[in-house]
Amino acid sequence: MRIATPDGRVLDVFLAGPEDGAVLLFHCGTPGSGLPHDVLTGLLAERGMRYLSFSRPGYGTSTRRPGRSVADVAEDVSTVLDALAIDRVDVLGWSGGGPHALATAALLPDRVRAVALIGSVAPYPAEGLDWLAGMGKENVEEFNAALAGPKELIGFKERAWPELRGITGAQVAEALGDLIDDVDRGSIRGDFAEWVAGVWREGLRHGYWGWFDDDLAFTRPWNVAIEDIGVPVHVWQGGHDRMVPYAHGEWLAAHCGGACPHLLPEHGHLTLVVDSMATILDELIG
């Protein structure tokens, strides 16, 4: 499904599950797309819920919005919810989707019941947080490029995009390289690996601009007052996470309004999704 925005763009929108169910809005990771995962949609259906997601501008065939901030996602969420006649949602943001989930809650308080973050990036800069410490070398290179400016970041994307745009499930673990340790590596198998590969292929099939704009948005002011969020914000973070280190989760748990910390040293960035999604959903929907 494609939905037009008031400023003339279009967004790729994905729906799955019971049409009369309460809605979970999923903000995908970076790079990514709204392509649903059968396990997640199945867990939601068991709880009478419907899956909703959209590919952020620049991913898939969602029209690019150059220079977008994290806060800008709220306008697109409003457009999608209005078009589908949905009043309120629970919100789940994984990894790079986390900041966008927080923006949705902060800027659309009347439309969000609760939020769950899984391995979410914290704002940059964040007082008291060494933002890059503990990241795998690929993310250190990527975010240093983003901080250096568009020219350097384009160079990074030109090198990385060809590998990911045609990736298969069997290639995901190798592509993640230093971003995973043995804890997360064990999760990259079967349907989950195929879904991750499919999400990347879908998001990157026409270029890397969604990925590029995400990275710049993360490393610039979010324009989101996360301390003022008035709904529950469940902060799930694993100690083995080398994509978004444990300290990011600790920082968010200490600074988000409504924070409900779930800081689990034994988990990683991927194991939380593979092993704990049912628990995460149950905590989210109460």
C-alpha cells in the first residue's frame, strides 16, 4: 500500500493481522523498511493486534525527504494514521527505529498508548554518554563519517550499499562483522536471517538515501523532548549489543519520561528480538 503525504510525497505502508484489532506501529531499524516479520505478526495476532509499519523517506519507494530530522517522523505517522482511520497505537522501535518511536510519543501524545524500545540509539550528543564507545568497528566508521559531513558519509554508503542491497539470509552474519559477538551471532539463522536480509533489500533497492538521512538525523538535534514523554516507555537493552551499546539503554532509561527499564546484560541486539519478543509485547500492551 502507498499513502500520499500533504507535501506531495508517498510512503510505502505495510499492514498485517486482524482488521478490527488494536494497532502496533513498528518503526524499523537502520537500514530498513516496514516489511513485516511473520513471527511478530503472528505474536500480535495471538493478542488480537494488527501490525502497521511504513518505510521512512528514502527507503523502498517512499519518497526521500532530504534533511529530515528525527522529529519529522511525527508528520508521517499522523498522515498514515489519518489515512487508515486509526486513532491510537502502541509503538515499537528497534535500533534506529527507537528515536522515531520516541518522537512519535513525544510529538503525538494523544495518539500513543505506550512505547517499547529495543536497542535504541540515544541522542547525540548526550551528556554523560560516550556515544561511540562499545560499538563495533563498522558502526564507528559509519557514524564518524556522519559526524564528518555528507561527503564522507556518501563515501561510506557507496562502499556499503552494494553489499546489502542484494544480500541473502546466509550472508547476514558475515555482513554484520564486528557488530555482533557470539551471543547475537547465534540468532542469525532460519526465518529471522531471511527477514533481516529481506528488510535490507526492500529498503535499499532504489538507493541508500534513507540510510544516509537516518544517520545524519541521529547525529544532529532530534528536536524531541524525550524527558517530557507522558506514556510508559519500555527501554529494552542487551549487554552484548555492539550495534547500540548498553550505555545507550542506560542513558535512555535515566532520561526518558515514563521510562520502564529492562536492562539485560545477558542479551544482545538481536537476541532480544528473537528470544524475548512475546515478553516485550506483553509488557508493552499491559
